[in-house]
Amino acid sequence: MLEYVQGKGKKNFIVDSSGRKLEANAEIEAVDGPVFLTFGAGDKVDFFIPVTIKPRLGWYIFDTRKYKEGDEYKREVHLGNKVVEIITQ
């Protein structure tokens, strides 16, 4: 999956279950339902996985940031490992 996140020409978006792009953590936290990270190139989605900003068994942790470089907006996405265990203290 790493080549889909970091590969040249690849596009990744965070979307809700209806495919609406989510741009900020506040939008993600307001979603009442699953959130997905899409993997693809151009306007084509090859596949998607459920992701979360809070640990959830079986899902992948991610963080993202949107920033401006010159006149262009850019986005960084870091995909973590699949959550297999949650330990609380």
C-alpha cells in the first residue's frame, strides 16, 4: 500500500461512505459512520480501506495535513499499521 500513498501520480483522499471528500480533522470527527482512505491515480479509485484518527480494531490509523506551498495546496498522508490490539490502562 505504501506505493499507493507515496507513488508519483498517486492520489489519496479521505472520504465518507457517500464519497464526499473530507479536508479537515473537524470534518472527519463530525462524520457519523465510517471513513475511508482511497487509493488511486487521477480520478480513478483502485481500492479503499477503512481508517480512523482514533484507534479501532481492524482499521488503519492515519494522519493527514493540508498545507500551502507557494500558490499550490498540498496534502501529506501517513498511513499507519492495522490496529490489532488496544490496551487501556
